[in-house]
Amino acid sequence: MWDKRAWSKDFLAEHGNAPTPADDLAFAKVAATSDQLERYRKDARDILIAFANQTVDDARPDIEREAITARVEKAAADIGSQASFWKQVGFGIVATAINTLILIILAVGIRLAGIDVLDMVNSLGQTNTEVLTNGD
């Protein structure tokens, strides 16, 4: 494998001046064989993989911390929604108790006033039935 820097230094030592663009082109034609280009590609892939691995290794503590934080937040949200469910159940029970109490108070008040709601409903039903039978 030829190194361009070493070749350039050798050229300067041998000829006393830096390589011309034509000399550089001649070196590139000799050095750029398909095998050499494949080695360059392999070296580039290896360097890229090493860089990616190093980047992941450097970021690993942050990634782990963020993953743990996300799991804790999800667990807290799940617990919060369970607490909210039971809170809603409690509100429902209280609302039902209040509604029942109001209905009991109304029923007692109507009864104390001497109003018989069942007789009123029955008389409404009989009146409608009588109208239908008389209308035929």
C-alpha cells in the first residue's frame, strides 16, 4: 500500500522539488487499483463502525437514564389513573347518596302534604283507557 505523503516526501528528496499536478495524477493512477480502492472502502467502513460504536458507548448512560425516567413516568401515570378511577367511584357513590336523599325528602314531603302520587298515576291511566274505549 502506497502512502501519498511518504511518496511526496520521497519525491521531494529525490527530485529536489514538490510533485507537479501531473506527478500527482501519475501516482493516483498507479495507487488507485481496484484492490487498493476496496481496502480504502473497508478501512472507511471500519472507521465508521468504530465511530458509531464509540458514539453509542458515550451516549449509553444518557440513553439508559432517559429509558428509566420514561418507565418511571409511565408507572406513575398508571398509578395516577388508578387513583383517579377510585376517586371517580367515590364521587359517584356520594352523588348517588345525595340524589337518593333528595328523592326520600321529596317523597316524605309529598306524603305529608297529603298527595297520593300513585292514585294520581292510576287516575291518569284510567282516564286514558276510558277515552280510548269510549272513542271506538
